[in-house]
Amino acid sequence: ASFDPGQQSGFPHKTLTIQAADVVDNSNEELAVTATIYGQLVSTDQPTQFPIGSTVVTYSATDNSGNVGTCTTTVTVVDVEDPIMQCPSARSLDTESTHPYAIFELPTPGSGEDTGRMDDNSGTVSYATEIISQPGSVPAGNPDNRFYYGDTQVRYTATDAYGRTASCILSIVVTDRESPVLVCPPDITRSTD
């Protein structure tokens, strides 16, 4: 038998009380049934924590003649919670001197102050970034961590060990604060005719 109890919010497990197995023996004796998980005895009247994934519960009973009967039940705890993905704060940058872009390395979520947060109840989470919009006709992707004048949108996507995802968007606004440089023609001095 198998049943799916779901999962407790925020935890990498589900706490539940397993059902007792019924036993019938030709001796008509009343037999005690034991339940084990990973070789450890567990109670059928006390809550037990089951981790995300499948856990086999083995029930057994022994009659007075030494005959042993067993059966198993699989408890499957399914991760139904998306990871937590909070982007770093929006960034406002100025262009590099004489260039139409700013140099900026995308922060790893949770790696320091104002870098956002990434977490998951299962304990395992990875992330990827993708530029989803960028100004004008700039090189595809992000060569050399260059963000060009204007607003670039970067999607952060967290994925947990069970394939659940969460996303957020980081906005990087690059402003051109550099005045244009003009080269005037030389002064002209002429006499009247």
C-alpha cells in the first residue's frame, strides 16, 4: 500500500501517525504487530517525521509457532513548496567614463548585504540568471558584465532539488551623466575687404 500525505509548510518533512496493520492468524491468537522504518521500531500511535521522498514502513507479526508475516507500506512525502527567491534591490549605475555602459557583476542571492535571498525547505536550491530585456541594440547576453545605458531586466530563477521554481526580476538602470565633449574649430580672424 502507498499513500501521499503531502508536506508541512516550511519543513523538509511531514509529521504523521502511521496506521496500524491488521493481522489474522490461523491460530486465532492475538498477535502484536511491529512497525519499522530503516530498521528502527516506530510506534503506530505516536507521530513520526517522514522526509521528502519515499519511505518504506515494514510491518511484522510473529505467531507462537515462530511463523513471521510481513507487509510494507510506502509513505511518499511530496515537496509542494516553491523555493524562496527574492532579488537584490534595483541598481542605479552611471556609465563608465567615455563608454555607453556600466560594469556590474550580478550578485549571488544571499551572499551579502542587499543581495536578496534564496532558500528552500528541502535545503538544496540553485539559481540561474537570464537577461530578459535590455536597451536598444546592444550585444546579446552580457559580455564582460556590461550593462548599457538604459534599463536592463534580469530574471533570477531558483530551482530546488525537486524541480520546483520561483523567479524574480532585478532592474539595472544605467544613466549617462557624462557631458558631451565638443571640439570647436579654431578661432578665425579675418580683415575686412
